[in-house]
Amino acid sequence: MIKIAHLASYGINAGDNIASYNIRKRLNEMVDQKIEWSSVNILPFHDVRNSIEHSRNLFKKVSEENDLLIVGGGGLIEGEHKFQTYCKLPFNREVLDAIDIPIVAFAVGVNNFRNRNRMTREGLDNIKVFIDRCELFSVRNDGSQETISNYFNNLQVPEVPDPGLIFGFEAGQKETIKNGLFQPAWNSGDDIIAGRGLFPANLEKVSNFIKELDLKTIPHCPKDYKFPQIPTESFQWNQQEFDELIKYDNFMKIFKTYHEFDYGIVMRGHGQLCSVGLNLPSIYFSTQDKVLGFSLKNGFEDYNVDIRQSNWDQLIYEKVNKLKNDKEYLSNWYDIRNKNMEEYQNKFDDYCFKIRDILQK
């Protein structure tokens, strides 16, 4: 039996859940021996501000009990000056010295918010030490590769498709588009909300297109219920129901619900990635650079609307109308998606094979 510890975020965000789930699913299929997985939740580290003593002691135990440590997916590279590691990851040289097993970073994302920069020199130093310590290190395909290059003087790191793209089940291609979903994104920090451009006038415009397009709201985390002016009746589930669905053992129902819709307007990074993986034609409502970055890198720029565009709300209506009434526009989305998915699957599998080789040395 092979034992793998998996550091990720669990039970709080549907996108983070599916990222870790899809990694495990594919490795379980590829590796001959049975894998025993242990979940190492990153959130309790943050509760103690990535205490070096706490992190070192926990990872020493993880190392003693497992054959491999996988980190990711999800947006785990982010500055945080209030943490002892000065970044979201609970690693510095002292913590890494306590780990005696191989470490693999799997398509981790760099989270850059437009109005927040908490990256410090100490944080960058600890991220670089982590990159150097990994047996395999990769970032996801949303512009994170370019950001790492900027951080570290043109350092080139491998790019792997985000695990949220690789499902194994998808909707069939549709000829007509009618009913849609809205996947929102709300954050707790006022600085992030301001950077997203979610001021009262824009929030009212969001509320208007939800009503006028008769959209169902599909949240990815409990914070999405705090999104002001979203009509309560538009939510697919009330918050009590969602709090049960978001648990790691239950969350897949959230993504299977995507199949009940013909198209989406999505805001979160994983709302975008998962809609592509599930074959749901969508308009990508970018209030964060990683959404715009994925659209630009992967050929979806004509399906992206950025809140910084002066007429962004009009563009939402226009692009939804094109999805519904312009067969070429809809067909082009499927063509771009289908071509990309073949490449995504191959690159994802190649990376999983490299992990298998480490395990079977």
C-alpha cells in the first residue's frame, strides 16, 4: 500500500474540493498499488498564522507516516504578511527540513487580487525555497506561470492544466441555449471587493442581469451568499442546504447540477475552469486577473467580459444573446473547448505518470 498526504483546502470551496478530488481519482486509476490518502487541511494552519513550530511538528508527523506529500491544486501561492511564513503556504526552510519524503506541487495557482498586494521579500524567499525542495513543481494554466517568472527573474516552471478541468463526465454539445446559471464570487476583504470593482452601482447591474436573464445562482463557497443584491430566490439551494453540500463527501452534486443548465455566467476561477471541463458554454465575468488570464491563454477572449470595461454590463447581455442566437458563436466555443480539452487531458495525465514514477521507484 502507498500512503499519500495531500495538503489542500477541504470542505469550504467547491473549486478547491474538485481540484484535490480529481488528482486523487486519476492517480488511483494509474497506480497499481492501493493508495491510502490522508487529508492535510491548509485552513487550520491559517488559524494559527502558519506557526513555524506548529507546521514543523505536523509535517514531521506527516513525513513519518506517508510516502509522498502532494500540495494542491488551488490558489495556494499568495502573499500574507500576517503569517509567520509570509505567504499562504505553511513552509519555510525550517519546516521543509522536517520533511523526509518527496513533495509534489500539483498545478498550484498564484492568487493576485487587483487591489491587494501582501507579497513580501520574505514570502517570496519561502516560496522559492518550496519550489526548489519539490521533486515536481507545477502551476495551473491561468497566467500563474508568467507571474512566477516575474517573481523570480524569469524562472521557468512547468504549467499543468488545473485539475478542475478534468472531470471524466461532461454534458453533450447543445444546438440551442435557453436556461442559464450565475456563479458568483464574493470575498471577505473590503480591499479585494474594491479591486473586483464590486461597487454599489455594479452590484445593481449584476442583480439586474440575474433577474432579466432569469438565472439560477450556483455558489462555490458560503461567502457567495453574502454577495449583495443577489435575489435570494435565485439561489439553487438555501445556505443551510449548501453548508451540507460543500462538505468533501457531498460536493459533487454541485457540479452535477451544472448539467441542468445550457450556459453560464461565471466569476470564480474554478467556476470558469469547471464550466469548461463540464462542457458548459459560458461567459467569463472577470473581476480578477486569473479569470482574464485563463481566457487569454486558452483562446476564450471573445467570451470574456471584464468589469473594468466601461460597458461591461451591456457586453454581458450581448454575449449571452450571441450564445443563444448566433450558431457560429456557440459552435466556436465548443471548437475551442474541445481542442483544448484533448491537450489538457494529455498534459494532466503526463504529470500524473511522473508522480506514479516517483511512487514506484
